[in-house]
Amino acid sequence: MATLIFGRNASPRAPFCRILRIRHGFRRIAVTFNPNARNGRAAEDEAVAVRALTDLGVDFDLFKTSGPGDAISMAQGAAEQGYDVVCAMGGDGTVNEVINGIAGTGAALAVIPVGTGNDFSGSLGVPRGDVVAACRILARGRKRPMDLCRVNDRYFACSFGAGFDARVCRAATERFKRFCGLWPMAARSPSLLCLSP
């Protein structure tokens, strides 16, 4: 079980959800920022997020990742240091790493989506492509429990796939994402239809 921050458009009616209104915000927020998300273009969003969070009066610290796995250790360290919320500022990969860092710690998860797909944040009602709106949700959002799943020693919250789904994910390598975001992955999909079981 984990806790997450979500926007107004998300469905809070799932049976495992108990909605809590946050009246005075959170005490401390750690923003785990992946400047390499969206093929390095996420770095452009750093100043916008810092300005928005500062203008909203959010007490936060920004931690920048430098490679794969960094967000796990940074998120875990932030939770151990008493941060109430650990915010993943990046794409779905950054969110997954932050989830694996805070699972079982009591820290809440928030998301500022600046990645390529941002599927998880979209399911929470956090607007994609609008850093300021995501920061507003972080500052004034609602808090609810969230179920986590685990395969081997890895937690996940959005989706899990094996077989064909795993093949599609493997095809979405950095060279495809780098070309034009999601379009090359969509173009690659027809070739995956020819796979035999």
C-alpha cells in the first residue's frame, strides 16, 4: 500500500480509496527530478517547476538524478529523512523508480509529468504538458491510498505485461522514443502483429 497525490479528474471511487482533503498542504516535499526524461528535453521544465512551486509557497528540495536507479535511492533517502511527499518529476520510468524507493515508508507519491508517455500521471488526472498545473496539484492536491503490485523484488503501480506486451515495450527503445516521442512506437506496432506465439 502506498499513498499518492492526484488531480480532480481522477476517479476517487475505487473501492480501496479513502479520500482525504489536505487543508494546509504538506510539511516537506522532495522532488526527484530526471533531467534526462523526454530525451533530455525535461531539463527545460526545471526552472518552470521551481518557479511555480516557490510561488505556491511549497517547502521543497530538488534532487537531480544522473542515471538509471538514482531515483530509487534518492526517494528512499528522502523518505528516511522525513519528507512527507516524494514527487517524481520525469516520465513513467522515474515514477516507477520513486515508487520502488518509497514503498512501505509512509511517504506519499506525487508526479510532475515531464516524460514522453506519462501514462501513470494521466490516470491520476495530472495534466500532461502543463508543469504549472501539476505543481498546483502537488501543492493543493488530494491524498489517497494506492495499491502496489510486486513481481520478484520490483514494485509497479500502472501496468504489468508479459509476452506480447513485453515485446512491445522492448521495441520502444530509446532510439524510437528519441526520434519523435510516441509516433515511432506507434509506427513500430504493425510489425509486432506478425509475431507468432
